[in-house]
Amino acid sequence: MKKLSDSEISSHIANLPGWSLKDGKLHREYKFPDFAHAFGFMATAAPLIEKSNHHPEWANVYNRVTVDLMTHDSQGVTQKDIDLANLLEGIAGKLS
């Protein structure tokens, strides 16, 4: 998978509210009403993520889920990361 240029990443981020480029990774912190919603977000996303075989770096603390995305094989952000960010946005939108 081809690593995206900074301008390509910026173009995609413009369509992904809340996402930024941090330390060479797509980065987003989701905030939910409570722990159950945050954990539900992760539980809902997990089977779809597993099916795509492209896994995020993510962490949950109470009502927050922090996500970092990059394609390690490509040593940067690729279309796989953009696709996963869009998937997560769709799930989060339904749970917020």
C-alpha cells in the first residue's frame, strides 16, 4: 500500500472532522457520554476492524477513546488508514 503525501493526507483530513496528523499518524480522540458508550464504540468497531485486517492503536479511559492510525508496512498513513478513520466516524456518529 502506497504511503500518502502530506498534501493527500491534509485533503482527506479536511473531510474527517476531529482528525489530525500527529507524530506521523492519523489521530483522533472521541468523547462519549460515559464508559458504556465508549466501550460500545470499540466493541462495535472490533469485528469490522478484524475483518479488514487493519488494526488501530487505540486506548480507552472512562468516556474517551484515543485512536492513532498508520500502516506499519508502509511506514506512514495510507488509504487503509483513511478508510478505517471513515469507518470509525460512521460508528461513532451512531453512538454519540
